[in-house]
Amino acid sequence: MRMPLASDQPRRVGVFGGTFDPIHIGHLILAEEARSQLALDWIYFVPAGDPPHKQERSISPVEERIRMAELATAENAAFLVSRIDADRPGPHYTTDTLQLLQAELGVGCELYFLMGLDSLRDLPNWHNPHWLVTHCRLVVFNRPEISLEWAALETALPGVQKQVTLLHMPEIAISSTALRERIRTGQPIRYQVPTAVAAYLRKHRLYR
């Protein structure tokens, strides 16, 4: 993982975790919107190594997903790809990942954790969610089709609402699940993933 130089003095760092299996333009658009709207210095894409919540299905090897993330983000100097989950044994919990990342970045960096509204709704069930609430700004991509009981969430995690920044994002009906199925059935994915990622998928015959 390339770390910011001391002279760069990053202070507002976004963290975007996920399996990215595969990464697609929706991920990039959401990250860029968050970077722009919140004036973030950097956004780290963190491909999950061994996500505990996805043990029921097989996912592509983490090295494949990291390489695709590197290809997808290569043209944006504010986007970095972190190996922090790939280079340590699992299972990998978000809180542990963010604690390690914060330690590497040092004091003075504010962490902005990017997540969906569905993830925020489920946050009380995460591993050590109270640490997230007290140490990170929670940047939540609003999804109109998902409802959230703020009172119940606040009861479970006191102080969570003041830590949340809701972002209204463009609606992008692209998902990694749908892309895998399109590839498996021979349908086009052009313009849904970056050109370099599409070439990588073809070369390595992923999801076929």
C-alpha cells in the first residue's frame, strides 16, 4: 500500500471497503462524489481479505480483486488501494482494519468510513461498532428504497446519529453480483467496468 508522504499532510481520509468482486464504475462514482462533497484528501479502497459476513459464498482470490482495484483507480491520484486486509490473517472485521489504518496514518488524520444505508441499519450487529461511532465519521450513501429507524439505531449505539453524514448520490443500477452473472452468460459489460478491468477479466477468464 502506498502511504501518503509526510509533506502531503492528509487530514481527511476516506475508507471504502468491500469485496470489489469485481470493482465497477458505480464504486468509482460513489467514491469520487464522497471525495468531492467532503473535501477528502485521499480515499483508500480496501478489498476485503476474508469478510466474515460473506462466508456463505466463494469470492475471487484477494490478489485478483486487489489488481482489479489498482487498475480501476490508477488514473485518480486521490484513490489508493490498501492491502491491509490482504496481508494479515482473517477473519477481517471493519473495526480492526480501521484501527490498523489509523495507526499507520498517524494522529491528526480524520477517518471517513464510506458505507451504504443498509450497512448503517445493520451496524449494531457488527464487531465492536461502538469504536466506529466514537472514532470515525460515518459517510452513508443514501438509498431511497431502504428505510431506517433512527430511534432504534440511536438506542443501540448512542451518539451514532451525530457521527453520520448522509450523501445523496446518483442512482447507479450496477452491482458486482449482476456483473458476474453477465460475464458468466456472455453478456456485455462494456462501460460498466473500467476498460483496464474489462481487459483483465477477459485475459484471466474470471467468472466464466
